[in-house]
Amino acid sequence: MSVHNLNPARQQPGRYDHLIRPDGLVHRTLYTDPAIFDEEMRKIFGGSWVYLAHESELPDPHDFKTATLGRRPVIVARDGNGALHGLLNRCTHRGSLVCVKEQGNAPRFQCPYHNWTFGSDGRLLAVTFPDGFAASFDKKTRNLGQLPRLESYRGFIFGSLNPEVEPVAQWLGNARPVLDWAIDKDEAVSRRWRVVKGTHYTFRANWKHQNDNNCDPYHVPFLHSSTAKMNEVMHGVGKGLDHVKGDRNRMYVQYLGNGHKLFDQRPEMGDSWPRVRPIPGKETHATAILAEAGEAMGAKYLELVGRAGINLIIYPNLFIMGHGMFAVYEPVSVARTNTRYYSTLFDDAPAAFNTLRLRFAEDFNNLAGRDDNDAMERIQDALDTIPEMEWLDFSRGLGTPRESTDENGVITGNVMDDTGVRGSYLRWKELMHAEPQLGVVT
Ligand code: FES
Ligand SMILES: [Fe+2]
């Protein structure tokens, strides 16, 4: 595992030291400077692992799904033998996008510009009007570019342009048992689960705001107060977000290393089904699930609807909420980011369970998720327009006795402290100070 040394005094000195300070202050230019953004796309989104797709989205030979690695368009494709390839979605003729569909099954990709044809393994199969090319023209030198590294962990596929990057299972490190916990919960009830697309939106702010926000319970009682109030007035207490009211409880945040962090709500959550807010068709679907699956199994299904009690952020672009919900962040520019939500559905469960799960996944994103976007856009606007005010404060918890480090290097902080976020910024600095040798296999 790469070293995540959180003692600022012992980190390698580098050109970003003055922008991420040991007292928890982070400079505004990390969110506003296009040159820093470009460097992030190379060193963080190129030099480390980035989540691309889930194997269940492309189960069969020649299935594919498009994604982005940083800003680079890629195609995750299975060849005729079922082997996975991470292809750069860029024609080797004149550079056009080769595949313009999001997802599908195709033994060949035909470039729309001059119709060069590539196999699902990236090999150039045919050029149009081949007589026009010299005898020395070698098709083998015009295959689609491939990521030098593509690895899957329990179906989650990650890619990297850095041939030297450590194996995914090792890189996940202390995040791995939490991810396992989330997957195990689904797999204990279903042998046939698959990932499906949910809502998708763009916010007008830097990608790191979302990465910070998902491990920032401090904002929940305030920014989401209207959602919480509406919940309480309409549906009574004990639902939705009302376990996140203050910092005197058993919940916590953790920095797990390699940029990964966790906001763990499980100590205060209890069962998840009783906490589910009223959502369209809730009672009808619940009745159908219990009727079809029986009381015991039906109760297990219902318990997998609602929040699982974790915000696990796998750095830099994957946000696992558990109970089959996760989000993927795609940086578009220094002040623009796409968010794509996904859910898992069970092919061996009553149809009503899958419907209920989707309705719940939409519910939270469309209420509280909008508050978050709004906050991030306001931050971005102010950071962009007031250069005289330079710093963001991530010091909460620092210099207090509220933080402790265990034998695995996991740093645990009070639930409303910036422990996890600070760790991610030290990882940011470590990656930005490195010089990864990125490569493409052709
Ligand atoms: S750009 Fe793809 S065939 Fe010409
Ligand atoms: Fe939020």
C-alpha cells in the first residue's frame, strides 16, 4: 500500500505545500485555477485508480459501456472471449470519438467519420478504401489506445493510465472492509444483482467540493434543515436525516488512507426500513413484497431499502452509500462536474422491491442532493470572484483531543470534524507532488 503519511512535517516538500497548510487551511486556487485542474486530470485521475463501470453493466461478450477517466472518454468493453478492455474512445485516424452510445453490445466499433472499424478488443480490423494507403501502412500500428491497467474488485472496475499503480485491492486498503460490508449485505439476499443507471445531473462547481461534502456531516442539520423540517411535519420524527443533529453521539468520520474516507452513521441508525420516508407507492410495494416473498424473506428485502448508514468515499470519484446506492463524479472543467447515480437491482427479487429501491434512491437525491449542489455552486461563485479572500477552513477537530489513530493508520475523528477531508487533501498533495509516467498501450 502506498504510504499515507499524515504528518505534514514528514511529507516530501513540494510546490503545493503553501496551498494546503498544516493548520487545516486550503487555498481557493485548488478550486478555481484551470492549470491546477489540468494537472489533477493528469496526476490524480490519470496517475491513480478511477472507478469506470460495474461488471454487471457489461455481463456478456462484446458488451460495452462508456465512461470517463478524468476528462478522457473511454470504452470499457468485453471482447469475444469476455475479457475486459479499457479502450481510449479516440479514433487512431483523425481522432474522432469512435463510440457515441452510452452502453450496448457491439462486436465492432465503427468510427462515424471515415468508418474505420475496430474490434471490441480495440484492434483495427478494417479501413475504408484501403487501396489508398501505401503497402507500408500497418493496421497493427493503428489499434485503439488501451489503458495499461484495468482491474475489477468484486465487480467494480477501475482503470489507470499509470502502469506502476498498486493493485486495486491493495489501494482500497482500509476502505476495502467497508466496501465489502456494503456488497455483502446485498449478496446475502441476492445471487443475481446488477447495477442500473439512476439520475444524472451537472453542477457548476469543482469536483472536490462534492468529495469534501460527502464527508461533511457538519452541514447536514443546517443546509438540509428544510428537508428535515418537512419530513418531521409531514411524517413525524425518526425518519430521514434526523440522526444527524449534532456532534455528541456515537457516529464518527474516518480518514482511511489513499484519499479514502468514511462518515459512519451506523452507530446511531438502527434498522433502515422504519426510517424510510414516505415515498410513492411505499405501502403498496411493501405489501406486494411481503406477499410474494413471505414475512421472513420480505422483511430482509425491506431492510435493504433506505440508507445503509455509510458515506464511503473512494478517492477520487466513487461515493458508496450502501444498500446498492452509489454515485460517480466526472470532472468536466475546473468549475463543472457531472454526477451519475446508480442503484443495484435484484433479478431474483420481487419486482416491487426493485421499484421501491429506485423510488427511494431518487427521493434523497432530488431533495437533499439539490441543497448540496446549491451550496457548492455558491461556494464556487464566491471563490471565483473574490480572489482577495484566499482560504477555506478545514480545521475543525485539529488540535483537539477528538482525533485518534489506530494501528492500521486509520484516523478517527468526531462526527462533525474535518478529519476525513484533511486526509484527502494530504493525499491530493502527495499525488500532485509525484510525477507518474502515464502510458497508453497500442
Ligand atoms: S476519424 Fe475515425 S475514421 Fe477518420
Ligand atoms: Fe448534504
